[in-house]
Amino acid sequence: MISQPYISSSHAVYLLRLHIVLVTKYRRKVISPEIMGFLETAFRGVLESWNCRLEEFGGEEDHVHLLIGIHPALNISGLVNNLKSATSRKVRNHFQSHVAQFYWKPYFWHRAYFVGSVGVVSFETIRNYIDKQGTKEKTVR
């Protein structure tokens, strides 16, 4: 088994990761390579202010994928909404003329998003492990 970078706090040891997908409003192909690089930096900054970390980032002209590490007390919907509003505002301010070609209102991200938990083992592996708790025969000495 590969050693995982578990995080230890005063009351918990954890390894929590989320996969987040954000889509541009109307799926417009507004994200240029320059904006993609800018977004990665912007997401990293917002996540650090939430005591989270950006582990992987990528995307295409109309959407982005983030793999992030979070802490157990996190309000996920609050984080995602903050990520969307902060990065939208930054992109619209920094790339104003480019974004204006696609949106005449202050839009950038679609209001919906995808978020999924990411583990180091599959759901079935955990399910089987839990199902087998207390079923091992005791060794006789």
C-alpha cells in the first residue's frame, strides 16, 4: 500500500480530497490558455485562504477540474460558491475585453457544479472491510 500524506490536527487525522468541476455559463468556450494559467493561480490563492490545497488542476475552454485537499470542518457548498465568485470576479476584471466578447452581464461560471469525494481505495473495498468487521476467528494459542 502506498503511504498517504495524512494530516494531523489536535483532534483528527484525515485525508480528504474532492474533485470539483466548474463549467462556464452557457458552456461558452471563454477559457484561453492564458486564462487557464490565471485561474490556477486564483484557485490556489482562494483555497489557501480556506486552509485547503490545490493538488491538481486542468480543464478545457468551457470547464475546469480541481482536485483539492480539504479539512474535516469545511463547509463544501460555501467553499465552492466562494471559489466561483472570487475567480469569476478576478477573471472578469483581469480579462475584461476578452470576457465581454462572450458575456454582456457579469457572468463567468454556471451556477451548478460537480463535486465528488476521492479516496485512495474503492467504495467496494471499504464496504467489504466494514462488512467483515468482527467476523475473524480468534487465534488459539
